[in-house]
Amino acid sequence: MFNLNMKFNNYNFYIFFIYFSWMISIFLYFIFDDYVKAGTLVDGVKLGTDSHYYFKVVNNIISGEESLLDYKSKIGFLIFLYPFIYFDLPLFYIAVIQFILTAISAICLYKITSKYFCKLSGIICMAIFLFYFPLQIRNFYILTEILFIDLSIIFIYFLVFFEKKIIPIILLIFFLLISIRPNGILFLFSILLSAFIFLIENKKYKYFFVYFLFLFLLAFPINGIFNSYLQNFNIIEQLNKGIIWGWSFEKNAICEVSCLDVELENNNFTNSIAGYLNFILINLKEYLLIFVQKIFWLIVRIRPYYSDLHNFYILFFLLILYPTFIFGFFKRPKNDYSLNVIIFYILFSIILVGFTFADWSGRFSLYFLPFIMIFSSYGILIVLKNIFYRFK
């Protein structure tokens, strides 16, 4: 179905050329980072407010003032940073490890896309991933993003090429994901929903009892995890940060107190699932409006405080990725379990932002953008194929 019978078959050369070009582009950025707005590096890395927070926490853990268990939602990232801080290693080593993981993730994307569509599509997906600058610049950041993204891709790779002997590896990566960022739990929901669809499509009704029993047993720990997260994050209070975190559309500037243009009724609801659901019902109309707007700004990724050049760059790529994603989505292999996991993960990642935290710089969309590229690559290939044969 996906054999395009094209003559470009030297795939190893393409992979080598893409990696080589990618490394040159990274080296050039490293040399000329001063010319990139907000891209200046310090000792080979990019530090932000959260970076200094993580360093402070790790130092407190090393000194015995705090415990890792006090930071359940980011314990995996703190453990990752621990040896670098403890042995006082150059922070640039962190960036090197992240680049290595990104290189591994790129070949995983190539193989995943090749399985679903074709090798040329895999080459395109790999190239888009490695040369999408807003994503690749994250390798220089001492933040959770790129580590989570790379492990997500590797996790999906093992699901796509599943074997019983790699179950321990899959479980290990899954627990690493949820220990680095709480939204790693979305992979569990994606797997469970995909399993339900798999049982229905294959008429394996006799397994329904086991499936729902498993769901029942999972409900208690998941409820406990969610309530723990809600107590730490206080999502109801965070809603005041606005549609785009920290930005007021009314004043067209960074806001100091509340960034919302609507009033929300808050009767001191408890920071629990029940309390949050009650809050949503009380403020249903306003909440739905906020929900839709947050999803819109998450998907388009442009920001009112970005330069025109910055926004044009983002729009240029999105005008390529989103229409071709739709094409690839409808041309995808049907009833594929692992592919369904990817689709639901994209969907749940989008919905999660609508329900929880507003995004500041569009970084939340980076979590699922590589998976968008899997579908987009096939659509791009079809467009290129038609252009090639038209002017041949």
C-alpha cells in the first residue's frame, strides 16, 4: 500500500548525511549562539529559572536538607542531575547526553515511520525532527523537556517493535517518563484505550472481565497519584495565569496578578479530583471557553510576544506539518495497536493542557510534535513525489 516504487533507495547514505548535517548545524549554533535571540549559552548550556530551581533542590538533597521523596513529580529528573552536581561535572556533559538520546530518538522515528509507511517517509520524519530548531535547541537546556521527549520516542519504538523479552525495558522507560514529568501517565491511558479498541476489533470479548478488573485495580493508585499531584500544583489557582501562562490579552503585556479576562467562582475547592471536577461544573461556561483557547494557542504555537520573524518561522513549519498530518492520518494503516497508542497520546496531551496548565512558550506542544511528524512525513512525501514526477 505504501510502496511508492521510487528510485531513491540509498537509505544508509541519507541517514549519514542527515546526521552529519545535523551535527554541523548544532556546532554552528554553539559557535554563533549570541546572534540567536534568547539563545545565548553559558558554558555550553541554556539555563532558565527552572534550571536553577532544580540545582537548588539537588544541592539540598545532597546536603541532607531535603529528600527525593518530597519531589515525586520530578524525581526522575533530579536523579538524572544528581551525579553531575555531586561530582561537580561540567553541565555541558548533560547537553552531550541529551544530544546522544536525541540521535537515538531520530533513528527510532525513522524505523517507526518506515514500518507504518515507507523508508523514504522515515527519512523525511527523521530530517524534520533533527532540523526543527525550537525542538533541537532544547538539547542545550537543563530542563525536563528534551529528556522526556526522547524517552517518549524510545518508549513508543519498543511498543511498535514489541517482544515479550523487552517488557522489563518498556516498564522501566514508562516509570522513568512519569518520574520526569507527570504527563508520562498519558501513555498508560493511551495503552489502555488502545487495548480496549483492540479487544473489540478482534472480538476478544472473553478478556473483558480481566481488562475491567485490571482497570478497577489501577483506579486506586491512579486516583492517589492524581490527588497527590493536584495538592502539589493547585491547578485551580494556576488558572489565573491565563490562556497563555503569564500573558494578558487584555493589556497585551505580561500580567502581574491575574491574567484571565473572565471571573471564576472559587469557593476554596479542595485540591483533589473531586474538588477540581466540582470547580469545573460550577464554572462550566467560562471554563470551556478557557479550555478551547488554551488548546488553540497550544496547537498554533505562535505567541503575541514573539517577533514577527519568530512567528513566521513557526507558522511556516506548521503549515507544512498539520495539513500533511491530516493526509497521513487518513492514509495510515488501520487497526494498528501501537499506532493507536500514538494517536491517543497526541490527543490526550492536547486535552491535558486544556484541563491543566497554560503553556508559556509553546513547549508543551513539543511533547507530541515528533509523533505528528510521523504522519506528516508521509503527506510530505506524497507532495514531493507529485512535484518530482510533474517536472520530470
